[in-house]
Amino acid sequence: MIADEAPSRSALRLPERRLFLGRAGQAGLSAAAVALLAGCGSMAARNAAPPAGAQDVGILNTALGLEHEAIAAYQLGAESGLLDQPVLDLAVTFQGQHKAHRDLLAETVRKLGGTPVEPKAPYDFSDRRLTSQAEVLGFAADLEQAAVSAYLGAVPQFEDRALAKAAASILGDEAMHWATLRNALGLPPVPDAFVA
């Protein structure tokens, strides 16, 4: 895998994100992802009515931030030296799909007149113990589960229904990643009839 260049930091402001944050917290997103979702700025700025399309740009940028985090996490797993070749190949495939999501999300933010959020430099995954292939797979599965829940929370928030449909397509891909990783860990690939 090829590492992306170290980017500059960029602040992310989301006008309406209560449901998205609620889902993210339930899914167990990393502290970095929750901080990204929380954004910054004064309370008055956060409560002001957003310009048309600004909410969609904010949601897209939040999703973009999650994709940046996933790319970095798969890079860490690939460089760990803990993955057998077939598992490494799968990780490279999943990382490539996250890069495709990233590229589409960033392009869409630009088309809507926004500025795509940049990845953090560097991501801090030090809270995860990665000493075996199973731990790397568990880490990736946790991130994919969090992404599924985050996209699920985001889809109904889009003002533009075409964007909601595109996000739902990415949600499906994230769910397949999560199921595949659970299966590789010897867990039931689909743990419940409904995703929360």
C-alpha cells in the first residue's frame, strides 16, 4: 500500500449533527473520529441556520473524515507485519475501496462549493493493542462497524436525496467489509437482523 501524503489539518463545522454524533458514540468510534464529528466554533455559530446545501457538505465532510481514518488504520494494519498474505491482500482491497470513497466524497464536497476536510496528521491508534493478526482484524472490524452506524445515521439527514442514495451505497460496502472481517475472526458475519 502506498501511504498518502501528510496533510494539513482543517477544521470541520457541522450545523446539525446530533443524530450522527449519537450513532457515532453508540458505534464506538475512536476519540479522533468523535472529535472530528464534534467540530469547533462558538455555540451561536453552530446553532445558526446553515446556508442551502451546507448541511449536506457538513455530512459529506464528516464521512470523508471517517474514510481518511479508515485509510490510515488499514495502512497501520498492512505495515504491522502481522497479516498473512491472503489477509493482507484483503486489507489492501478494503483500503482501496476506502480511497475510492474518499475521492468521491472530496469531489462531491468541492462540487457543492465546500472545502474537503483533510486527514489528520498523524492518526493516533495507540489505544489499540495490535500484536496479532486477530487483533488487527478486530481493530478493522470495529472501525467498519462504526462506519456502518455513522453512515446509517447520516443517510436520512441529507437534504439532497441523490446524496443520501450515494451514502447508502457506501454504507452497503462498509457493511460488507464488517461482515467479511467478522467472518475472518470466526464470528457470525451478520450478528443481528438489524444494524444499529
